[in-house]
Amino acid sequence: MPRTPLVAVLAALLLTSACAGSPDPGGPQPAPAPPAGSTAVGSASVGSASVGSASVGELSGIDVVFLSTMVGHSERTLQIVRSSRDRVRDDALRTLAAAIEATEVDELVAMRGWLPTTGPGASAAAHHHEGHGDDAALDRLRNAPAPDVDRVLREVLADHQRSAADLARAQVGVGRNERVRDLARRIEQSRTAEVELLGGTP
């Protein structure tokens, strides 16, 4: 299945931002501390590696764009797997979808904790947080007849995770914050592996 137009636009934005420098007038923004009483961010993990927010350091505009984009993308992933959770017939596919859900829930906690909540960076985060995912693909999955659910889920999820790998790959090449780039590397690797397990082409 072809890459979504959103991915092409955002990848171009990441590359353009790298060439032009930080789009934030105030310069790089520090990531906020975890909310009071919260321990989830510090223990969130991608695969077997910690992605806690305590020492993420300063974020450039391009890092904020990537994180906020991936937040929206992961939220759509959760919609996809949860909308079909009770209809999947293949045990291996059900297990894979559950693993994808658990991984992206953890990633979401970490990425939200890293994003700035005030200043120019917060405005960028709010802007790029919207408009993620293909509503038509999600509707197609929700409306799929029972015998077709597994096939449609594989197709929709493979295309969606391939898009995440594309975005992460672009960030690895142009990102400024090393911890965010490390997260992007892990996202690229995990999403590429998931696409292969779903029977798609990475």
C-alpha cells in the first residue's frame, strides 16, 4: 500500500526544519518534569529500554514536531487495534496487536511527558498534534465483515506502522535531541519489524 500523503508532508517538514534551524522563536525548549505524583513516565519503555523523561534535556522545534506528530500517530494506532480487538480470529494476530498496543501506550506516556506545555514549542505541539491518520482506513476496518477483519486489520495496521517507520527514519537523520533520536531509532526498528510480521513490505 502507498505511503500516506500526511507522512510525505511531515517528513518534508522535518527535513526543512533541519535546514532552516529551529522554527521556535524562543529557541530550544526544556522538557517539563513529570506531573506530580506520576511514576509512569519514568518507567515507560520501548522494547527493553527505558525512555523516561527525567533527563531528556532541551528540545528543538524539530524534536517537538516529531514528538507531537508521533503522539497523534500512536493515538491512531490505539484506535486501530482497539476497534478490532474483539473481532480478530487469528491468535497470532491478536497477540501481535496486543503487543503493539502495550508498546505504544508506554511510548505515549513518555512522549507526552517530554513535550513542552508552555512557550512557542507548546504551540507547535498543539498544531502538529491534529489531523493524524486515515479516517477512511479506520472506517474500513470498523465496517469490515467478520470474515474480512483479520485481513483488513493486517493491511490497515501495516500501512499505518510503515508510516511511523518513515517518520522515525526522517527524525533519526535530522533530529537535534539525542534521546529523541534514540526513541526514533527504536520506533523505526519496531515498526519495521511489525510490518514484516503483518505480512507487509517494510
